[in-house]
Amino acid sequence: MKNLKALICCSAWLLLFVICSALSTAPAYALIRIDINSPGLTKYPIAIPPFNPLGESKEELRFSKELSQLLADDLIYTGYFQVLGNDSTLQDLSLTGITVKDIQFRAWSIIGAEVLVTGGVSVNDDEMSLELRLFDVLRGERLIGKKYSGPVAIRERMIRRFGNEIIKALTGFEGFLGTRIAFVQGDGKVKDIFSMDFDGRNLEQVTSYNSLTLTPRWCPSGNQLAFTSYKNGNPEVFIKRLDTNALKLISSGSGLNISPAWSPDGRTLAVTLSKKGRENIFLLDLNGRVVSTITDRWGINVSTTWSPDGKKVAFVSDRAGSPQIYVKDLGNGDTRLTTVEGKRNLDPAWSPRGDRIAFTRSLDGEFHIFTMDSSGGDVQRLTYAGGLNMSPAWSPDGTMIAFSSDRMGELAVYVMNANGSNQRRLTFMKGTQESPSWSPVHE
């Protein structure tokens, strides 16, 4: 059992921009157009012409094109949108103060757009202001209007905030734009933790210990990272603050200290410890003190994942002879086996929506990603390519899953929609990239 689970926390970005809600926004429940759970999902047509530079500076012109393209790329990435590019721009929207009456909705409708994004960009020294709107083309009305202002350096953060507004309005689910994915990178006995944007951009190295550092997991607030490292010779559990780089040792007893998993409230960690010749799961506070015992059985008990409400945990145990997934009710102590097929079922990950658990199953000598409901029913296979697909990690809105796969001959991080569609590779580094963890949406 080498599937060590842990939760980590990503760099806490200091949000300096201000969001003004002076522009009216229709109720989100009235806007929902996209059923992301539909097996026959048709991509929703949205037009995003270049934004309007509100001044005459070269910076405004450059940023107006850059940010409209970034928004288009992000929405395409979700797998839910068909973005109509510049070749579908039928109208000059570069007028300052454009209103609903100025937009030629019929022309946009003819080329297939159902919603339209317009934007204005102004830059003053190192400060930027964005005015962004989403229009219903068919009804000829404004759905969302937002103003953002802040340092130019956080312009991606601003545009992705608006992208999440679009996603929520049209799907009903919170977006994940602006989140990060942490993962393990390396080869042999030296592996470290890296993080990247949800789409593979902006790669950063988080640890550099010249040892094995494993199983990163984000904390619920998004500013700390828990992981297991052999930096002192023995597997120990650490927490690292990514805003200050402060490192805290949480568990360093003899034997194993592995597989940390944050509770949903961020106050405790479920950790596998070696005690009395057994590997069981204990609940620790953030000073490393044992608060309670989650499992007390012979065998190996690892890979804890929490239900979103914090009332249950799923974990892997070989108590019945082979690694299988169990769910324990922390209130009444009831523990039940949820995987009844497959010789080895590993890596449980509870969806943020609470309805499904993703996991890895051995199948005919290969490993593939599956999901099931929280009672073990409605099992669905998501991966078919490659021989090693493992370590599923949900996006914070439960619409996507990151995982590691060797389908291109080397272990790398991939993502897919929660139904298994739209699979693509994110990492292209030397060595292996594995054990991804998806950050929460944080401000």
C-alpha cells in the first residue's frame, strides 16, 4: 500500500481588488442553461469579442486582447462552452459606455451566439479597472454586470472571478477558475511538491528537501499545505503555510506518520500512525495531539477522505484481506464496506457535492478511475487509456477530476469532467507527476 493521502493548502493570494455590484445582476436561478450532468451535453455557444480599451495606451490595448482571450480559454477548458472567436465579431463593441440598446442582438443570434460578453479595460499607472457584462442574446437583456479594480499584477485573478460568475449563472455551480492543483514531481528517491494553475499554467515549486515528499492536499482555507515527507529520515507529517513559507512538524512518532487529510472545518487532520504494530487512522489537532481514534483494527488503514459535512470518512483498509474502501459514520461509529468488486480499490476522494466518491480500482492488471455513490452503488468507470490511472482529486465545485495517468508512456497529471469526458494532459515535466490535489476557491 503506497497510496499515501494528504491534504494541502495553496498560497493565500492577498486580494487587493475591489468588486462593485453597482451593475444589476439577474437571479442566478433564472439563468441556468447548461445541464452539466447530461450525458449528451452540447457545448453552449458564447461570444467573447476583444474587450474595449477605455483609453489610448498601448497597455490597455494589450490587456484588452489578453484578458478576453484568457476568459475564452478558461471557459473552453471547462468543456461546457463553445466560444465564438474574433471571426464571429459582427459588431464594433469598442464604444465607451455601450448599453443594451447599442448591441445588435439579432446579428449575434444569427451566427449562433446565445450569450455575449463585453468588457472595458482602463489602466492608470499600475492600477487596472475592468467593466464586464454578460448579455442574453436571445432575450436582448443584460444578465450580469461587474466592476473590478486592483493592481495590474492580479488581472488574471479579476478576469477569472468574472468567469466564475458566468459559470455559476449558466450551470448553477460555483466555478473553479483561479484555483491551483498541487502534485508530486520527481524520480526515484527524490520527489517534491509543485503547484500550478488549474489549467497547467504558472508552475511553482513548493518543497525542495532532496528526499521523498508525498501526498500534498489543500487545506479548506487554501493557505496551507499538509503532506508527508522523509526529509528527516522517517515519514513525518508537516504543514506548510504558503503565504509565509512557515513549516510546522505535526506528527513524527516512530513508524509511519502518513496520509494526512484535513477535516472540512480545517481544525484537525486524520493521519495514519503506527501504534502497537498496527497502522490506524487517528484524528490530530494542528499541534499534533491525538484527539480521537478513527480506526482500531488489525491491518493497514490509510487514505482518509472526508464527506463535505464532516460527519463521515471513507478510507482504505485491508482488514478483509485486500485493500478495499470503507465508510465510517463518525457519529454512531458504524463502518461498512462500500466496494464489493475488484481485488484492490484505492485512493477514495469524496466529491465536494457529497454525492459521489471517486477511487482507483485494479482491473485486469491495470488501474483505472471509477466513481460510485456514497453507499457503494451506481459504479461508473471513467478511464480506459493507459495501464495506470490513479489518485483522483475533485475540483472544488465537483465538476472535474484531476488524476495521474501513464497513457503517454510517462506518469503525468491529467484532468477530465466528472463524467469522464474531455480528458487532457496538464503536466509535461521530466520524471513523474502524480498524486494531484485540487485547491479550494479562496480569496
